[in-house]
Amino acid sequence: MTSFDVRTEDISGHGRRVGSFADRLSNASSAGQTSLDPTAFGLINQPLALLATGIALVGKNTVSNLSMDMEETMIGLTNTVTQYTSDDDTAATSIGNAGQR
């Protein structure tokens, strides 16, 4: 029979760190919000302002997507800890009850 130990406190700690990074990325995404008005740059520079706005939007969306991915990873880690804990509790109960029959 194969046996292994899972340190749920390590998984839980990693999940908290991932969640912290997700929050930081979310804040960075919010800070990347731009309200650049292309008309403020005059007729000649308007295309440059449009280009800068487009690039900023792509960057903001990328950081926002990374934040959501990290959030999903944190949720997955939390669910894993919950499942391991539940499995351990169920196994302990089953073993305890087996000795009483």
C-alpha cells in the first residue's frame, strides 16, 4: 500500500500568497485605467494618443486576466485543502468505527 503525507498548512499558506498576488495584480489593473482623450493632443498627435490608449488597454486587460487566473488558482488550492481535510476526517472516523464492530 502506498502512503504519503500532505501538509495542508503549506498548501493553505501558498494559497494565501497566491491570493495576495491576485490582489496586487487587481490593484495594478485598476491603476492602469486610462482616460486619455485623443482630442487633447491636437489633430497631428491624435493617432499617437489612440495608439497609446490601445496599448494601455491591452496591458490593463492582460494584468486583469492574470489577476483572475491567480484568484482561480487560490480558490483551487483552498478547495484542495478542504478536500484533504475532509478525506482525513472521514478516514479517521472509518478507522475508529472499524475497531468497534
